[in-house]
Amino acid sequence: MRKKTSTASMAITGFLALLLHGMSTSAFAETNKSIAENTLPPLQIVNQTALKVAIQVNYADTVPNGIGKQVLAAKNLYDQYTALGMKPGKDFEIAMVFRGDGAQFLLTDEAYDQKAKQPHPKGNPNRPMLDGLVKGGVKMYECGVAMRLKGYSPQDILPYSRIVVSGIGAMVDFEKSGYLSITP
């Protein structure tokens, strides 16, 4: 009986060794494949029509010149789409919902200097970028809850932005309406 058990144990051990060897070989093959993949040209956006994106701007993180990182990400997406010849309003729609700490980026220059945690010496540094996005068809929405919590009035907000009752509620509505919700 003892000999049968050790033979069975050896068979199972051998099987496991082969199985593990096969897994390590396939893992190695994937590693080699990914190394080769990174030498190929970058993949381009494939879906170029009927895109609807709702971008949540909810952090106050900025790059050194004071531009919000999430605002910059939205601008980069817009630029990628237009560089491909995609037309705003026809091939894509972008809505930006400013809530939480990101609500400050929709402040007028005067309100930004007074109310932003880290004011920029020349007003809201995001305004020129946001102005351009709005001219390109991007819609801007400001969270009413964030406004109330931070002491912002409608006069403090850039005139092209629409105030919504709740930024989170707006994100849910956009997603339910077919927009892809992203938080860069």
C-alpha cells in the first residue's frame, strides 16, 4: 500500500511540475510579447463617431502653471479627437462636471483670486483653456452642492457654465444618457 501511495504522489508531483513549467513558459512568452509590443507605433483611437464622454473634474491638483490636471486631461482628449478630423457635436460630445475641489476651476478671475486655495497671480489660469473648450462645443456644469459648501455664488462662476443641483447626480444622468463617465 505504501508503494502505491508514493507512486501516486510521484505522479501528482510530476504532473504539477509539468503544469508549473507550462505556466512559467506561457508567462515568459507573454513577457516577450509585451516587450515586442512596446516597439510598435502607438495605437490610435479606433471608434471615431458617436462618442459621448462626461468628464468629472473633482480634484484641485494642478500642474506647475496652475492648470488643473483633470482640465488638462479633458483638453488633451479634445485635441486628440480634433487632430483625427473628428467634429465636435457630430462625431463626439464632451461634458465636464466640476464638483468637489474641482469646482474652483469654473470660478471667474476675481472669484478665483479671492476663493481658491492656491490663487494664481493673474486670476483663474484655467479660464483660457476652458474658454477654448467651450468654443469647441464642450459643455461645462458646476455642482450646486460644491458651490454651497465652498461659498460660491452664481456670479462667481464663469457665465458659460450651467449649475446643476448635484455633480454626482449629473454624472449619473450623463451615464444613463449614454455618456462614458471618466475621472482622469
